[in-house]
Amino acid sequence: MANDPRAAAHPIPPFPADFLWGVSTSAHQIEGAADEREPSVWDAFTAEPGRVKDGSTAAVACDHYHRHAEDVALLSGLGVDAYRFSVSWPRVNSPGGLDFYDRLVDELLSAGVRPVPTLFHWDLPADLDWLKRDTASRFAEYASAVVGRLGDRVKKWITLNEPAEHTLLGHALGTHAPGKQLLFDALPVAHHQLLAHGLAVQALRAAGAGDIGIANSHGPTWPASQEPADLEAAAFYDVLLNRLFAEPLLLGEYPQGLGELMPGDVSADLKVISEPLDWYGINYYAPTRVGAPQGTEIEFGGITMPAELPFSVREIEGVPVTDFGWPVVPEGLTELLTTFRDRYGDRLPPVIITENGCSYEGLDDQARIAYLDGHLRALHRALEAGVDVRGYFVWSLLDNFEWAEGYARRFGLVHVDFATQTRTPKASYAWLRNELRAQRARARG
Ligand code: BGC
């Protein structure tokens, strides 16, 4: 598709001149150098047999900790405006840990790439626990330490990555670290992360930082049918994935009485949680088809869903799937953004797509190009429909440690040979570089 004459005849429409183009990664998935930081809950989890499908660990991963200069050169060659990476809390807790991010920020700025750090992307220090309220205050202290060191050069911040997935997969279903299977008893984990977010926003602002967002994962929920039981189950799933994490932030309230199930002085906490945001980050991968419970365990996208859940996830038929088995539905992105705009109106700040991408094998990754092309057009349709979208970040720069899937799923624009650490840009890397050049040329008029 990179040289596809049809694409040349129908270019992706122009995005605004100041639109922010970037790529994303996370610390635990790329850094390696695990012996040069304190352990995280993910180190403990991967050490347990059977937790990670290929039995691998992230001890070395992409060895980015030692190869950051090469990776910054790849970012600069790609021509992105910004790089979203995460700061590892266990590394910051270790002597000299902040030095690494200090150097990385300088290198990025010298390469003309804006650093956009995420303060938490799931690698909680092993001695902490989101079931405990105190973890939220500890997070704010850590945020202060990071902004104290980097705040003179970092101008855009993300507090948390996907508290929904960290709650659901890590604490309700147990397929991610820390491997707890608490089902609905995991709700305090959501509340404490949201509180941590609010306290961190306050800490960042107190240190003079502005331009703060969060990266929440969201997607349309499609009912399996118009039967009342399916509609009810889909609405419930929509609460769990979307509203439970968006509404405390945007509206200062929990949906559907869920606040009553949360620990602590919830109404006081909601004031902190709803500290106004400068922008709202959305990670979008696919919609979910949801129906009434089927009374059996269901395997979906590598996850076993217990029979006792009040919904069941179904296949979306008639669409392509990635190598991970995830449906490819670009129009879901337009639908998600217009739904959020309609639901939250002017309570929704400008949006940035903080992750969007797909796992495919191979260097000539035409399927990834088609995925990105389709999603950029879908994003543009949301702009045309009046949604205030300000940026788009591809997940991910590099093939990396894909959590419970190990190294089996490749999301990178750049291929990584994990035996030699050789980086090889894929066809999608060249395609995106050319698209960004074309976008800038059109923006210049
Ligand atoms: C996460 C990433 C992950 C990606 C693909 C997102 O949910 O933020 O860490 O690699 O999805 O699964």
C-alpha cells in the first residue's frame, strides 16, 4: 500500500497544521536493565510459571535502557513531533534512576522530538498494592520527584496508562500482574488509581507543570442483539470499560451508583479526581461485541473470562482480524469519539489518541499500513464531525514485551530481533514517515 496508486489518488485528508504526531512505548515493555532497578509487580508475576505464554520475561526486552540513542535516532528518522514513553517508578526508586530519563529527555529535545512521559504504565513497585489507599499518596510523591527533575524541559505529561486494563486484567481476572482474581472486589483498585491520578495532577501543577492528560482505554460496546438481556449486558460492559473511568474524571461522579462500592470518603476524593485536565488521552484498538452471560468460561483475545461475569464477549463477524485476533474496525474510532463528544459535551477537553496500533508479523507489514491508513481516515471523519482531536500516537515504535503474550505479538513500526537486538524499520515505518511528510507539506499549503 506504501506505493499503492489508489492511496496516491485518495490521500489521507489533511490534519490541522498544529496536529501532534507521535509514537508510544512503555518502560517495562522496552527498557530491560531489570537488574538496574528495583523489582516491579511484573517481575514477580513473570517469574511464576505459566503466567507469560512464551515463558519469557522483560529482563532484557528491547534493551532500550542501553540502546536509547539508537531508538531516538529511529524517532527522529520517522519524523514524529512527539514521543510518549513511560517512566518506571521502580527505576526512579533506585539510585541514579532519574538520570536515565534526564538523558533521554535531553536526547529527544536535541533530536527535535517532544518528550511526553507517562508516569505509570503498570509496573508498580513490588512492595506497593493498589488495594491500599496509601499507594495514591505515594504516587503523588513520586510524581513530584519526576517533575522536580524533568519539569524544566518536559512540557506535556500523562499521569496513568489505562487504569481500566490494570484493574480488570491485573486485579479482577488475574491475567496480568499482580495476578489477582478479585472480580468486583477489584473496584477499590480503580478508585485508588483515579485518586492517584488526581493527586498527581495537583502535584504536577504545584511544580508549575501544565498540559496534563491521562491515557484511558476506551472502545464502543456493541450489543450482540437488540434483546433486552444483550442490551443490558452491553450497557454494563460500557460502564466498566468507558464510563467508570471517564465520568469520575470528566463529571466528578461515578456512574450508576458505583460510588457506593468505592472505599473512603468518595465525594471528597471525586473532587480531587476531577481536577480539570488540559486534554483527554484515548487508547483505541477495537470495539467489543457484548451479550448476555452464557454460563460458561469464554476465551477471548487471549483472556479467559469467568462464567460468573454478568456479560459475555462475542466475536465481531465479517471484519479482518490482526495476528492477535483483534477485530479491525476503523469506524469504531469515529463512533467512539462522536459518542464521547455527545455524552460529555464541553466537559470533554480536547482529545489526543495516545495509542492505536496492531500486531502483525513480518517486515513488509502491509496489513499494519492498511490498519493505520484506515484509522487515520476514521480519525479525520471525527474531526469533520466537530470532535476536537489534537494528536495521534501509534502503538508502538518497537516490537516489545507484550505483557502476558511475551514476545509473540509484534506491534512495532520497527522490527526487533530479540536475539541480537537488531532494529529493522518495517514497511509501515517508511509509510508513516512519508505520510507525515505529506501532511506537513499540505499544512504548509
Ligand atoms: C497497552 C500497551 C499494550 C497495547 C497492546 C495497551 O492496552 O497500553 O501496553 O502493549 O495495548 O496490547
